[in-house]
Amino acid sequence: MGAITKVAVGATSDELDRKRFRSATKTKLAPEVIARQSRVALLAFQSLPDRETALLFLNSEDEALGGRPIDIASTSEAGAERVAALLRARMAPAAKID
């Protein structure tokens, strides 16, 4: 027999499905992981030209890092600093060659 779920009167079936499966499918991240992800994401949004570019950077495999930046930042403080350093390097103005 399934668990009883409290729902608001007039809730749609989509709302019921979200409530029913939300707690079973989400794993809470440790506060330090959330802090590292947040720092790196904020730096990406501030340093890259637009939101789409920042999201693409954070969620795409990066050869220089050896993985997705958001995942690298999640693993450790050193990983977050590697991602931040890469972003800062990309922000630095290109050297002029005369």
C-alpha cells in the first residue's frame, strides 16, 4: 500500500506527481558542495558574455579540467579553485603580439 500524500484541493495530476516523487528522487548536497558550486557558477555568470555561455561552460566537458566544471568544482576546494582559475584566465585580456 502506498504512502498518503497531502495535496491542496484542486491540485493537478502534474502537481501530484511532482509532490509524490520529489523526495524520493532528490539527494541533498552537503553545504560545502553547494557553496563551491555557487561560487563557481557566480564567477561563470559574471565573467562570461551571457547566461547560455555560462551554462554551457559549467555543464560541458572541458578538456583542460578533465570533466564538467560544475562536477570538478563539486569534488573539492582544489577542484573549485581549478575551475575558478580557468575562468579568470579566460577573462584576462589577450596578450598583444606586435
